[in-house]
Amino acid sequence: MFLTQLIKKIRSSSNPIKIRNPVTQKIM
């Protein structure tokens, strides 16, 4: 769903959000 889309986007663009957001980091 939305989370999957968000993770896909972050993995594609490699944004600094994944480093800043611990929740996203945990999911990955």
C-alpha cells in the first residue's frame, strides 16, 4: 500500500529520509 510505495520511492531515489526516519530504516 502506501508504505510499500514510500519504501520503493526511497530505495529508488536513495533520499536522506531513510537515514533521518528511524521507522523507515527499521522497515528496510
